[in-house]
Amino acid sequence: MLEESFWFHTNDQHELFVKHWQHTSSPKAIIQIAHGMVEHIERYHEFATYLTEQGFTVYGHDHRGHGKTGENANSLGYLAEENGFDRVVQDCIELTEMIEKKYPQTPIFLMGHSMGSFICRRYMMLAPNHLAGAILIGTGFQPSGLLKVAKQMAKTVGYFKGRNTEAKLMNKLTFFGYNKHTDNQTVFDWICSDQQEVEKYTEDKWCGFTPTNQFFYDLYTGLQWIQSKDKTANIPKDLPLFFVSGKEDPVGQYGEGVQKAVAFYRSIDMENVNYHLYEKGRHEILNETNKKEVFHDIVTWIRKQMACHNFTQSL
């Protein structure tokens, strides 16, 4: 297997740290991964390796404000001066366009975890024609009133404390109660039932840090957008969507938020929206004790979409 990393320059001259995993020069499809909040792309190595063994090529990058991208720009926890959420989405789109030039005629599936799933959902509104489908992992659906209040609070705190200041209050309020359903040994037990994975997360310098006040303002702005039906006009009705989450994931409101997200897309007449909730699975379902089952189910879904959409030359 080929595993490489490189720096990708965006249209606004920002440098993104990119990972590329490949087993064959003629892949069945490309899987582009958008990682979650306060983590980084190298945490997806095991899943990416599995995908390459199934004949797929994988790309993913550290978002602005995250991992090596954030460290390189000295902006960990901060997305952009303006329109931070959409700027992160645009980065994903530009990376897709680079991939398309290298692999013309090869279908691309976008996969996002947690905040990455929110990025995917916004991507679908802005540039859906790049995609053969989307896999949305660890996503949720928040009450509109709560988002409005949270966004205003982030703006107010940022005004008084500084936009680029660690958002200790917003971070505490956002994740308050996430551990209440677990026999927690750490503040991050809600992410996974495998204690070794939790330990790796807590020991990783690019995981679990406190982002800035502006980050939370941008995040809540993005969440408002992806839950607005008036912004869904560009999403093709036949774009395949697959929601994957654990039933013990607080981000997805223990399954309820995932089902609300599914209902949202079905309500705008999307024809191919499916989901799978895993018993006892917490937030990072790709790191759970049944991760091999999850890996298999995702690949099975991708292959089904490729067969249904006449990508037979790649099967």
C-alpha cells in the first residue's frame, strides 16, 4: 500500500496537510474523508487501510484550525477571519477538484465524521455534482432555537473575551452532559467504549483541545445552514446518503437526532437516504469494538451504490 502526505495550496493560499492512501493505480472509487472537530486525519489510518484493501483510494486533510494544518498556520482552533465554516467546506471542494483531475471518470464518495458530517451536508448544498454519494457518520440535528441562542452567545463572548481566545465557556456548554450515560473514567469516555481508543485520544496533542470563540460562532452558523430547507435546492434528489451512528452517541441525541436528519432529507424528496444505528456504539463508531462490522457495512453500501448507478467499469 502507498501511504503519502503532502501540502495542498487552496485558492486563498492556505496550506492544508493532506493524507493519501492507495493500493492500486486504478481504484474502484475515491473515498474523501472529512474528519471531526478537534481531531485530525491521521486518526483514520486503520479505516483508510481497510478501504484500500477493498480496492478504493482514500484522501483526507487536516481542516483549518486542526492538526498539522492548524499548527503550520499557528491557528489551532480558529478557522478563518470571515465565513469560517464555508471556507472549510470550500477547502474540501477544492481538494475534490484536484482528485478529479488525477482520477477522471472515477466516482468520489465524501465521508464525514461529526463536524465532518456537517461539512459534508453543507458541501452537498454547494457542489453536489462532484459526488457519487455521501456517508455521514456521528451526525445530529439540533433544535433551531438552541442554535440561534448558542450562536449569539458565541458572538457575544467573542466580542468581550476575543474572537481568537479559547472558548472555555462555549466548550463547556456545548459538551455539558455528554458523559452522563457512561461510567466515565475520563471526560472523553462518551466518544468510544474502547478505553484504549479513549486513552489514545486523550494523549494526542491534536485531539480534545479547546477551540476559539469564533470557531463556535462559525460552527453554529454552519449548523443553521445545513438545517435550512431553503438552502437545499441544489442537492440532487437521487444523491445517495448513508447515515451511520451509534445508539449511545450524544451528538446524535442517542439516535433521535440521526433519525431527524434522515427525515429532513426525505422530506425534501431525496430518494436514496438510509441509516444504520449500532447498539451500544458511542460517538466514534469507526473506533468502536465492532468497528470491523461498521467498516464492512460502509463498503457494502458503497458497492451497492456503484452497482445501482452504473459504475460497473469500476467494480
